Amino acid sequence: MSAEAGTTGARQSRLSRALLYALLIVFAVYYLLPLFVMLVNSVKPLSEIRGGNMLALPHEFTTAPWKSAWNEAQIGVSATGLAPYFINSILMVVPAVAISLIVGALNGYVLTKWRFPGANVVFSLLLLSCFIPFQIVLIPMARILGIIGLAGSISGLVLVHVVYGIGFTTLFFRNYYEAFPTELIRAAQIDGAGFWRIFTRILLPSSGPIVVVTIIWQFTNIWNDFLFGASFSGFDSMPMTVALNNLVSSSTGVKEYNVHFAGAIIAALPTLVVYIVSGRYFVRGLMAGAVKG
Amino acid sequence: MSTIAQASVPPARASGARARLQNWLPRLVLAPSFAAILVFVYGFILFTVYLSFTDSTILPRYGLVGWANYERLWRLPNWWIALENLAIFGALYIGICVVIGLFLAILLDQKIRGEGVLRPIYLYPMALSFIVTGTAWKWFLDPGIGLEQVMHHWGWTSFHFTWIKDTEMAIYCVVIAAVWQSSGFVMAMFLAGLRGIDNEILRAAQIDGASTFQIYRRIVIPQLRPAFLSAFVVLAHLAIKSYDLVVALTNAGPGRATELPATFMYSYTFARNSMGVGAASAVIMLMMIASVIVPYVYAEIRGGGNER
Amino acid sequence: MAFLEIVDLEKSFGNVRVLKGINLEVEEGDFLVLVGPSGCGKSTLLNTIAGLEPISGGEIRINGRVVNDLAPAKRDIAMVFQSYALYPNMTVAGNIAFGMEMRGIPKAERDRKVAEVAKMLQIDHLLDRRPSRLSGGQRQRVAMGRALVRDPQVFLFDEPLSNLDAKLRVEMRTEIKRLHSSMGTTIVYVTHDQVEAMTLATKIAVLKDGVLQQFGTPDEVYNDPANIFVADFMGSPAMNLIPARVDAGAAEPMLVLDRGSEEPLRLPLNGAAPKLANAVGGDIFFGIRPEALTDPDSADRTASHVAHGECTIEVVEPTGSDTFAITRLGGKPVVARLRADARVRAGEPMRLAFNLDKTVFFDAKTEQRIA
Ligand SMILES: Nc1ncnc2c1ncn2[C@@H]1O[C@H](COP(=O)(O)OP(=O)(O)O)[C@@H](O)[C@H]1O
Ligand SMILES: [Mg+2]
């Protein structure tokens, strides 16, 4: 909606328009400020940060902090930089997203187009599982991962993220397929297509948008996860967020702020790129996950 | 959202083993997820509830101790600090996010040129990890190198901003960073709500002689009730679960000054070898979230059912 | 033995009975229209014939074979849906060919049949398009093409025209009728539009609340409605259903119609008299269609009994081809159909002709036909 300036004079309206834009720009500055701080200070030498103005552009431009953050900085006991943990995160995110996506799509398909008595109970249980505070499952999960031999491994993290992701992926696909005309399924049945062929030939080809939304949602959440990573990973399987936190909060040695900032940007880069490339879908996922869930 | 029975396609009954398989196929497909959720969510919840009544310390043990863990929990000053902090943090976080979100949404809704540029700028923090947000704000609010230094460089030498080192004020730093991360998202929710309002109602109000301010106050904002509700539920949920941000920003310090239930649970369970108390605090957290979510989901399901 | 037989068909969703003991017999080549108000169970009935909904009781036979437990694809039927249900991700050709593909028919043969059907429906220039780029009428044709290409034993149509605008609807109606007469395939067709039912059907089944009200030819359903519901539902403008009494009369029973402040109107019963002997003194509904209630000059000259009565006209509605005059009888507005140039003015009395050959009588309580 929009409210037009009624009978007020043109001058007053031009003034209020200017004020409006000024306010909007102030907010934009507020949101961009931390990113600006990170960027600017990640290319300054440490001395310039310590003695200088954080909001000032660098006098001396250096990429050393980036190099250090990527493959030199001390993480825990080893000076490997963030690179191995970046790889860990990728090894964790890709299978976890793929599996939870496929499972969610199939669940959504069954829950809308092949309902059976009790399907609503299953859905309600899945739906409620989206909301639990994960603290409530930390202790038993640690036990189970130990028992099945996945403690401290990337596979263990994949399992955790799949299990606690299918609630959301199912919800996304269910809501999407709910709106998918049932008559289409009926037509395909009359044409002789069965359970799998209806799914692969009729539903999946029309699922592009929700697949993108789900991938983005899952990717962002799993990449950004810290709690599970901190709880269930070992030194070799730490995801990016945990490694970054180790880097930033290690109490030994000098605080290399510029390296921290570079590391933070590296950790943020994948999700930021996804956001920039597919902002529309990202917002849709947020809304679907938040409002519907 | 609606979970009310809708026209769906039940399998046509058919004879033969293959046909019987077809009839069971949907159930078979859903079964692994169902089993996983039963075990990993509901089974684990029960297990944690059970643990909260045992004498578990560093590892789970199964000697029942009745309500002892809960009694101990409610006697711990740290738990009270965590709850008090959650109350302050939750109230300010939700309140400020809603105010900023609504304000920005209304501003953006005035046929703004460049909305396509501004909206993504307001929203991008939502794509970041709380660890990244925490890192950025941790150093930006740091008196040694951050905002305070900036002001000094700009000539305001008497400026002091040491909240993040101050046990009384540190929790407000968590609020600042959290609001920065989430308020754009709340803006998006309100904006969607605003765009959903029927234009003709607004024209009618204009013809009735309402001013822009009156239109918003009397007609638009009351119609945003669902957006308010969703925003509240989402933010309350995020607040209760908040963990990463505090870890990255203050690591629950200085001292235990920014302890929240989530950090409390983690440290008692895994660092302080009081798994029984940790489990009890997790159960309390679950109950807090349930008290927000269950009525909401219930209303949504019922409302959805009525609309159809 | 009929071609399509439905015997004591029951269908419940949970504990809601939606179809209550339906019996229908359709001969090969018949065009059966299922008609009734929305929600009465028409689509459900059609879906059970298609095998898309399992039935709760009874039997469905197609060409002598019980199909109760047969999957939809095995019943040798084709169906056209209200929303057309075109697969959005496939081209028009892909849509038409999908069923053949599922049945493993070789590509060359598929292409040949698609081309043939497309030509017949004049959609051959659209074969490479996606459904989203077609107009409503074109989508309709594609949906028909998908059904035609199967060459089934029975065609099932679920309100296929209700998403089209009025002009296109009439056009497609004619086209469907033409297709039926050229192919002679049995059709079961669902609509809530009684005009569509009358124009297309060779047999009409009127449903209400899951109960079959009447099953017969269009002529039977129109002229000999089984009850008040059917009488009221079929025909536009609707039949006048006037609360009335039967009076013993001097020589024979008379029909008495209230005229408000004036003397009640008394009409002879003629042929219906014996059947109404039991109703003397009781309340009934007297049914007469607007075309049987006319100005004296337009009264049907072949009718054996025409009675006249003076009525005050309340409203006059010229339509161009006819003029409808509304009077009040039995406390209810009653529509008479007059010549376009009949001289009539609102508020003035007029002499109306009642064609007594075309009257029906219903019990006021049971609402069933009594004469
Ligand atoms: N899958 C279903 N589950 C429950 N009730 C249904 C279902 N399908 C239809 N109904 C109910 O059955 C009745 C008949 O529906 P339908 O056959 O679609 O009517 P129509 O005559 O308008 O086509 C309606 O009251 C409808 O609500
Ligand atoms: Mg219907």
C-alpha cells in the first residue's frame, strides 16, 4: 500500500520525502557498518587497527591477514588456517542438504497426495520437531553418536543435520505440494503412471522454486550452525563456524583483529554469495520457515 | 497452514502382490523419517527428561534422585542470572526488532525509488552466522579498538563506551548485535503484511478523510496482527535458543554476566560435569519454547481449518 | 445387460456418507449427464467410476466386467477435468502422448496418434507449446485431446466447460455434442448447469445430497419431474411451484389458488382429478412451467385442456424475444411467459391461460409427485 500526501503543499511533501530517504539511508549505513568494518580492517596491518580509526580506510593495503586466516593462523593446536575447516563445512553441508532435500520432497509428496490414516499425526510430529531447542537433544545425541561410532566425525554431523532438518524440508514441500492440483495426479493415474512416475514426471519437474528455497534454507542453516558443530565435532571435523570461534576467542598470543575479520568474511562468504545470487528465494525461505513454521 | 483432511488420492484397491506394495509404498516412504523423528526428537526428549531426574554427572547415570536436580537448579545464582538476562534480552530484542522492523517496513512502503537496493541491504545480516555477527560486533564494541577509539579519533575524547566489559551493561551489547541481525527480517515480514492489505480499503479511508498517520494507526497496523504474531513467535523462539551469538560476542562474560539458559545448559552439562542439572535446564527451556509455540501452532491449525 | 452399470453404490469419507445407494444403467453410446447442486456428490460418483476413489459398497460394471478393484489406468476410461489438469512441465504433444508413453506404445505410433487427434481438434499448431501459454479454450481442447487419444470405452467429463466464458462454453458444448455423435462412445458428464444437461444428454441423472432423485431422458426429467427438487432444479426460468389446495367442488375436485385480497382462483383438474382424490382438503404444490402459463393468444393450440384466470400483474420483464409477467398466486411470485408484444402493464389485471396438460402436483409434506 502507499499513502499519498493528501492536500499538503508540494514543498512540505518534498521536504518529508527528503527526510524519508535520509532515514532510509541512515538505516542502510547502520546495517552495512559491521560489514564495512570487517572488510576495511581485514586489509589493514595490525598496527593500523590498534592505533588507528576502525572506520578509516587503510593507509597501507595488505592481503596478509587473508592469507593468514586462510592457511596460516593458529586454530586450536595447529597452525593450519581456516582452509581445512572450510573444506569440512563443505563436506558436511553438501550431503546433509542433499539428503534432507530428497527426504523432505518425498515426505511432502506422500503427505499431500497419498494420504493415509495417521498421516496427519506424522506431519504434526514432524512439524513440532522444527521448534525444539536443540539443548534438549544434545546429551542423548552425543551418546548415540558414540555408540554408533560417528562421534567426532563429519558423517556424524551430517546425520545430525539431516535428522533435525527433515522437519523443515518436509514442511516446505508439503506446503508447496498442497497447492499442487490434485486433479493433475488423478489425470496421471488415469494415464497409467504410478507412485514413482507421478513424482518424477509430474511433481518434480514443477518443483524448481521450492527446491531452490529448500536448498538455500538448509545450506544457510547448516553452514551457519555452531551448536551441533561445537558439540559433536572433533579436532579434524570442526566446521567453519567452530574454527572461526576458536580463532577469534583463543586467549593465547596477540589478538590479530585483521585476521579475525578476514576469517569472519571467509566464513560468511558462501552464505552471502547465495544470498546475493538468489535473494528472492532466500527471503521466501525465511518467510516460509518462519511464518509457516 | 492447514492439516485438515483435503481431497487426496487414495490408492485404488488392487489385487496382486505388486498392487499391495503400491498401497503400502506411501507408508514405506514416510517410515524412515517417522522413525528418525520418533527416536531422535521425541525419544531424546524423553531421555533428557529422564536424565534430569538422575544423578548423572560427567556421563549419564541411571540412579533416580527425584526432583533434586531441579531444586539445585533453582538454587543456583547462575541460573537466575541466565533467566534474568533472558528476560532483559528477550524483551528488548523482540521489542526493538518489532519497532525497527515496522518502522522500516512503513518507510519502505512509501513508493520508494531504490527499494530493490535497500531491502537486500536491510536483510543480509540474516544470511550470516551468529559467530560472524558476534566477531564483528565484539571488536566494533571493544573499547580498545572499536567505537570508542573511533570517536576519540574524531575528536570526541571524552566519549566512553565500555558496555561490553561491564557486567551490568554487557547484556545490552548482545541485544545490539542481535537486533542488527534480525530486525531486517522482521521488516520483511511486516512489508509482506503491508503489501497484502487491500488497496481499496485504503482508498476508502482516504476518501473518508483520514490522514496518512491515521490510516496507518487505525487501519493498516491493526490489520498487521498476523505479522505481529509471527514476528513475536519467531523472535521469542530465537531468543530462548540464543547460544552462538553470546558465545562469539562475550562468551557469556564478563564473568557470567551474559549467561543465558542455552549457555548455562551447555556449560553445566559439558564443562561442569553436572549433566543432571544441565538436563533439567534443557527441560525448562523446552517448556518455555512450548509455551510460545504450542498455542501458536494450535491457533494456526484451527484457523487454517476454519478458513477452508 | 447395460454397458455401464452402477449397483447400490455407496461411498463414505470417514463416517460421512457422500453417495447413498446409487443405481444407474447406461447403454453403449449413451450420453449420461450427472447434474445437481454443488457438493451433491457428482464428482465423487465420477471419480468412483474412474477408480480414483475406492468405493465403500456396491458394484460398478463396465461392459459386463466388474471394475471395483481395478486401477484407473486399467478400466479403459478417459477423463477430462474441470481444471483440465494439463501437466505444466510438458508440451501439448507431451500431454496428449503421456498416457500412451506410460503404456509403452512406440514413439512413432504416439506421434501419429497425437497428430491425428490434434488435427481433429484443430490444435495441431499448438503442439510444441506449454499449457501456460494457451488460452482457456485451447487448454480445454488439449484436455479433450488427451482423452480422445486413448479411444476408451467410456469418457468421463467433470464440469469440463465451467472454467470457460459464456460464449466459448456454448461453442465447446456444440463441439462435444458433435464429437459424441460422430464417435458414438459412451460418455458420463458432470455439470451443475441444467441447460448443459438438457442440451447434451441422452440420459440425465439428478443428484441431491448423494441420493439419486431421478434418472431418465431429458424429456422425462423436464416434463415429468419425480419430485419438487427436480422440478425446481431443471429449467430456466424455474417451474412455478404454487402452494394450493384441492377442493371437493360441486361436480369434481377443483384446484384452489390464493390470490391475496381477491377471490381465490379455481381451476378444473381434468385428467389429474382421480389421482388427487386423496388430496382433497389437503395442501399440495401445483407446478406449472412459465411456458405453460401464457397470454390466451399464445396458449398451445394442441393442448387438450386450457383454463383461464384473471391475475394481477406485479412486474413486467421484457427480454426481447418474450415478455415475462410476474403475478402472485398462493402467496408466491409466479412467472408467466407472454408474447413479446403482449399488451400488459404492471399493476393491471390480465387474463392468463393455464395449459393443464403440462401441470404437475406434489405432496406438500413429502415433496413427491402425486399427479
Ligand atoms: N476427499 C474427500 N474427503 C472428505 N470429503 C469429501 C472428499 N471429497 C469430497 N468430499 C465431500 O463429498 C461431498 C461431495 O463432493 P463432490 O462430489 O466434490 O461434489 P460435487 O457434486 O460438487 O462435485 C462434499 O460434501 C464434499 O465435501
Ligand atoms: Mg465437483
